[in-house]
Amino acid sequence: MEFGYFKKTVMKKTTKCIPIINKEGVPIGFIKRFYKNKAERILDHIFDEFFVNVEVMDANLNTVVKATENISFRSMYRSNWSIECKEKGRLIFEDKTKIKTNPTMRFIINDTTYYLKKGFADKRVRLEDSKQTIADITYDKIIPPATVSIEKRQGDLTLHLIACLYYIFMLRE
């Protein structure tokens, strides 16, 4: 079982690196939000959370996971991201939310469908496939800077990929 945590930033639009720390207090990576160009940054400040692009790096600042939002007319209704993962290759992360109080995201790796789900008034977000819970993600308080804890129970997904998926989920919430 792996464990990692990071602190939510006070400002959602910040592009600074946030350390991901393991149980021993050693940084195992960094997570940050980025904009592809200046126009994206300006539009994002005008329209709240219009573009969400996330990059996760290892302890040596090498990019491990990079998620960029796909922009199209279809994605105006339901967002989706193209994720480049060093270990898993390319995958698509889609918003499947039907009711805002129960957000759900979906992605597929090697014919296995994973869901990132949050229940109504629940502090816990679950990453699960059709059979089991892969990881539990919790936060200690609503007001920033909250500590987000990732507890990976099983599976072959990396903590970096799980952190990236949750960070996108958190910014879109």
C-alpha cells in the first residue's frame, strides 16, 4: 500500500510546483498547473477554470504525467483531457458527471475502465475499476491550504498518475 499527500493551494489558478510527499516526509514528485500560451491564461482568468492543464514530475523534476485539456465544441459540454503517462502511454480522461453533486470521471487503460467518483457531502474520492477500489483520496478540511491524502490500496497505477487525475478532478469541482 502506497501513501502520498500534497497541500491544496489557496489560489486555484497558481502555476507553482506543489510537492507530493510520502509517509516518511520525502518528496516523491511535484504537481503543477500550466497554460499552453498567454491567451489561455487570460481566458482562464476571465472565465473561471476554463482551461485545466496539469503536469506531474518526479523528484528530479522529470515529467512523468502531462494532462492537456482537449478544446472543442463537444468538450464545452463535457470536458476531456489527453494524458501522456510515461509508464501507461496515452489515455483519455473524460467527465461523465450527470449531476453536479456526484461528480464522476472515467478513463480506460488496457481494456480496463476506471472511475474517479465522489459522493454527495463526502470528503472521500474513490478511484475504482469494475471489481475493487484502487485508491482513496481524502482531504482534512475544506478551507485551503487543505492536505490531500492519497492512499493507494492496489493496482498498477502510479501515485503520480492518481495525483494528476485527482488534481484535475479537484480543479473542475
